[in-house]
Amino acid sequence: MANILKRKKGEVETTFRVKLDLKNMEAGEKSPPVKAYLFSPSGELLDAQMVSANGTATLKTDYGFGERGKFKITVGPELEKTSLLARTRARSTTVVAQLGKTVDLGISIFRPDWECWFGYFYHIAGDVKKRIKPDADTTLYAPVCTSIVEIYEVDYIGYILQLPPFELERFREELLRIPEEFPVPPRPWPDPPWPYLREKLPVKTTRAAMAKLARPSLTAEVSMAMTTTATASVASQLAGQVSTVAIQNLPTESFRRFVIDNIAAFRPYICLYLPGLYTKSLLATANTDTNGHFSTSVIFFCGTEQPDLYFKVKQCISGCLKYVYAPTPVPCHTYWNHPSGEEVHLVVTDPLARCHFENPGVDKPGVYVMPIGIGNDGWWKIHQGHLKPPAIADANRGLYHPTAGATYDPYGKTLDLNMQFHDGLRDPAGPNVMYYRWSYQKQGEAGWTNIDTPIVHRYLDQTDPLHPKIKTYKLGPNPNPNPASSEDNLFEVPPPELDWYVENDRYDRPFAKWDTTTLAEDPDDADGKYTLRLEMFNAAGNKVTPAGAGFKFFLAQGSMVDDEWPVDDAPQVEADGSILFTVHVDNCDTVAAIESVGFTGTIPKECQFLEYTDTDQEIEVRYQAYHPHGYLAEYDLAINRGMSGTLESPADWLNVTDPAGPPVTTPVAEGLSPVTVGELLDTHSRCAFAVRLHTYPRTRDGYDRIRDYEASDVGAFALVEK
């Protein structure tokens, strides 16, 4: 309640005796709780008293100057914030009173008005989750914790009432020019429910309250499936709801009222053609818990329709509050006529958003250790990445090969080894497996080298629920707890009781990082096939076998199905209890070299002015574009003319997948189209040209092809008539 303004004792008091008559009370009905408020002309609260059961209240104040004073008396619901009285349609009257006297005042209010005072609770709840990818083909949704959800009420009708006539006419013209299909898939509704709900996408429709606003001769209900894949026939959809003839022939102000009366039918087109046509006001804020869930309630008074809601989410990142979810345009991400209590599902894609990560399930029982793959590349996508007898290794073993028709690609740079552990792995009464270790060995050579790059993960400390903290946990490398053991560089299995979360897939999920660029000074010496070994150790630092400790190695066999990994629970395990994988490493650059440009038989020069005698003469580019070990994805060869850089070379010179050279070759020799002087000059008689060559490797890092191993070269020449 706002502070009541009081003067010094002894001042003259003015008294107001209020008699309230609530009309249409039923026989035996108990009077609702009503309060009377006394305000000064400038809005200060002077007094407030509950109205008694017999409908009376006495208000007193010593406020005023001179002989007479002006006051405002308001009767309405009991509220902590008097600023909300206007929203409740509380009844107010102005009284001019002689100071120090008593004023009797009667107020009568009919039932439809006083019923509005008590409003209703409107509940808002939902989830905030971040889209992450444990592998290239699987999407998971991890809860975004410790975030603040801002909930706004969006108003469109108020803006339409104020829209200038010329803007309204422009909107009408856009509606009449609606194509048979949207230029882009329509999205008047927010993102659909989580894929893990496995339910049919619901259809949003206007509610009964809004339907009552529509004219009887019109169908005001609009249905639109929440999908971003199928296009919709907009012209037929709008025609099925309102008459386009009426839209065309109505006067401007009648069209304005027509849009307001049928706002439900026009909302998708407001999203497309008037994306800035709205005002929004903050209704409430709510905090997400560790599961990403939020809920709050607000009070609405005398609402004729359910509110249109818009959401924003912010988190404290690097010490500053930052919005991680604030989709635009707002009309395209508004929850129209949202019913009380129906949960919303907000999908965050900001890579900096922090989320609480939980391991997805597996389709086999047992306590397990599961190597998943390299980055987003699962082991099942690496050809013979893990070989089980009686399969025989072939020349492509260890190369990325996701599908039958795909190329075989090597790996390079730093490789992230991703894993998943069963929560019971560290149980002292069970497997008691505390540590793991990755090591590598080049095939054909002796000796293992431990991968010792430090691994640090992050978790949420909620010892103080009101002030959660982000803390780091170093998994390793650690010395062996047994001083007598030489088995060092051990990494701890993450404690399952901590609330692990992922802020960045690439930095928060790996359990080992293998830098393949340091394997040898010369990449040619380092390139080749490597065996990776995974070993497990108990709490005492002793190496254990799956059978001896009571756990299994699981290997994912494909992308998740219904949020579960399909696994092989009987992979090939070595006699010492380790499991082996093969990866082909190649850190060589591609080669892009333009040797010369000229006519057939000419000697190339540094500053080339090529004198032509016939526009049908062919230009010959001598170049090399390849990967030393054959792992070229493609190359682009292009000739650009003049200052504008207009591309004049044939289209088949781009995205060429067959390597060129060594030795030096030409487009014609590679089966590409020739290019003539006339084709390059077009309407010009002389001009300068640039020749560009760019090569792209197939080498991967587990997420994408490595751009660092691309190569490029540039040449130049000019054509002049001889």
C-alpha cells in the first residue's frame, strides 16, 4: 500500500462518510471485500478504509489549504499498489469539500462493473531450453538455468487505432496483393513444442471471447499449424475467413474497424506486413530453475480476451546481463490469445547461453563407459573406426565416411573426444571406476603417448539457491593416486552429483583434446593412421577390465532415437581391458598455384599484355589445384573482368571436384569448357582481368571441414587488340 500523507497533529480534519450501494446483489449473497480510497488532487493517498458489511466507510484527512479543498474518492478492490486501480475500472468521483466539515457521499455501482474489481489470476509457465548437438544429426534440448524470463503483453489494436490512414491503406494494398503462397513459410506462432514430446503439432485458434467480437456475417476464427516446413496458400486462407471484396470496398475508417473486429484473422499478416505495429508492456518476470522451468502469476481485471504474450530471456554472462532469447519481429513470435496455465516452450540458440546438461539415455541396460566420437562425428560415421572381428581392415580405415555415397575424409587439427559415463560408474560398492586415460600410437610404430591436454568442465553450485555460482572442475591430467605406479596422466570420471552445464558445445563437452598438429615437425611424417586407446582405472589408480570391475563399454551405433542412443554393448575389448579406435590424420595444406595465362604456345611474362588478332582465340590458364594425398574437396577457378569484377569464366570452372595436377594442367585438359577472347571482353576491345584459384580440403576436425588448409592464388593479365 502506498504511504498515506499525514500532517501534524492538531490540524483540522475533513471527514467523508461514504455509503456504497452494490447493485444486483442476490438474496443472501455476502458483500465482497471493497475498499474506499481518498486522494489529493495531485494523486497522493490521504486515507484508505475497508467498506463495512452494511456498505459504509469513513475517510479522514487533515490535508488542505484555505477554506475549501478538492478531493478524489475511489471505491474498488483492496490492492497493495493503488496504481492498479485504473486497470480494475474502480469507480472514482471528485468532491469539493469545506475543510474541517463532514461530507456524506453515496455511490451506486451495478454488478457488471463491481465484478471487474476482483479480476482473476492468470498463470504463466513454461520451459527455456537450449538447442545443442551431441552429434551432427542429433539435436538435444538442455535446460537453461539461472536465467530471467521477461513476460510482455503485446497490444495491436491500440496501434491500429492510431495508425495513419496512408499506412492503413498500404496494409490494405498488401493484403489484396497476397500471392498464392507466402514468399517464405509463414510463422505467426512461436516455436513448436519440444521434439521430445512426440506429440502432434497443435493448432492455434482464436478463443471464444475473441470470436464474440467478430461480426456475425464473418468467420473470425483462424487456424494455422505451427510448422516451418510446409508453405500455406495465403490467398485462399484469408478468403476463407473474411471477404476480400469487403476489404477492397470499405472506406478507410470502416476498414480500420473491420481489422479490429477481426484481429484474429489478420494477425499473421500483421507479422508479415506490419512487423513494427505493436506496443508491449512488461507484465512480470520469473526465474528459471535447474530444469529450465519458470512460472508466475499476474492479475487481470475485466478481460474480454486472453492476452497476447511475448517473451525475452536474459542471463548473467561474464558479469553482465545479456539477452539470450529475444526473437524478432515481435508479432511473428507472439503467443496469441494465450490461455492461462498453458506452458510455453522457448528455444534458445545463442551459443553463450548457459544450460544444465544431462546425459541422454541408452537402449541397453548396465553400468557403462561410452566413447561417442570425435566432435559431432560419431564413431559409427568413421569407417572401421572400431573394428570387431571377423571384419578385416581396409585402406580407408579411420576416414570419415557418414553414408555409402560419401567421400572418405581425414582428420586434422585438435580433435575433441566425446564420451558419456553411467552415473553408477564411480560407486565404491560397485565398479569403483574413478579415472580414464586416452593415448595414441601411429600404426606401424611402437610405444604409446598419453593425451595430456588439461580438461576443465563447469558446473552450477546452488548451495545458496538465491545466489547460484558457476564453478570449474578440473578432470585432469592427474598423477596416479598410487605413488608406486607409473601410470600417470589420469582423468577423473565426472562426479554425477554435480549440476554440469554446457555453455559452449566445443569447450564444455569434450573429455580429451588431441592436438594432431604436434605429432611431428613435418606433416608428411605425421600423416597416416593412428590407433587411439581408452583405458579405465579404479580409485586406487589400478588399471581395470570391464569384466573384472563390473561395467561395459558401450558404442553408439547411430544418432539418437526417441532421445536414446542405440548402442552396441559388446564391442571388441582388448585383453588388458582397453578399447581401441582408428583415426586417419592428415594436416597437409591443399595446393593452389596459377603458373601462367596466355594463348597456346606463348611464353608467359610477369606483366602480360596479350595481343589478340581474333576474338575466337582461346585463353589458356595453366594451374595446379590438388591435395598432396588426394583429399581435395573442390576448387574454384575464375576470371574476373575490370573494376567491377564481373565473372566471365565458364560456370563449370567453379566447384570442380577432380584435382588438377601435378603436373601443370589447363581447364580444357581437365574436361572444362574453354573460354575465348570475345567471351571475356564482351563489348569491350581491351580490358584487364584477374584470375583467381581457390582450393578446399576434405580434412575435418569433427565439426566442419578445416578452413586453415584452404589455399588460393591470384594472377592478372590484359587483353589488347593487335
